[in-house]
Amino acid sequence: MEKEYYKSKEVEKILGISPAMLRYMRNTGRIPFKKVGEKTFIYQKSDIDQIGKYGFIKDEKLRFIDLVKESNFSEEIKSELLSILNRVE
């Protein structure tokens, strides 16, 4: 029987994103999920497959980079955040 749901670590690996990016996507409603227990999130396989197929992740990364650049963070914090984002493929 084929798996219907993925856990967070699996989604991060499949989409090539960091835990922080996945958290950002959950918090901003850019990825559907269900919370199971106190700290466990699951994601429907069909949703993750669709995101991977259509490449929405790269668009979200670019949007997040723009948000950091436009933020009121200090230049030091902006630089660090952008450095982290640029390591995410």
C-alpha cells in the first residue's frame, strides 16, 4: 500500500528545503498540513507531489528573500538571513 502522508523530515528532503522554510510555509498557509500530537506535522502526499511538480517552492524562496530585504531588521541580521536562504536550493 502506498503511503498517503509524509512527515516533516520527508517533506524537507523531497522539496529540498530547510526546517525553517517548511515552518515558514506552514505559518503562512503556503503548504497544507495536519498537526498530530504536540510537535508532529503530517502532509498529504498528493499536496507535496503537486508542490514538487509545479515548482512553487522556488517562488516562495524568492518571495521570502524579498521580505527579508524589505524588513526593518538590522543589516547584520538581514545579511545572515540572506546567507541562510541562499544555501537553500
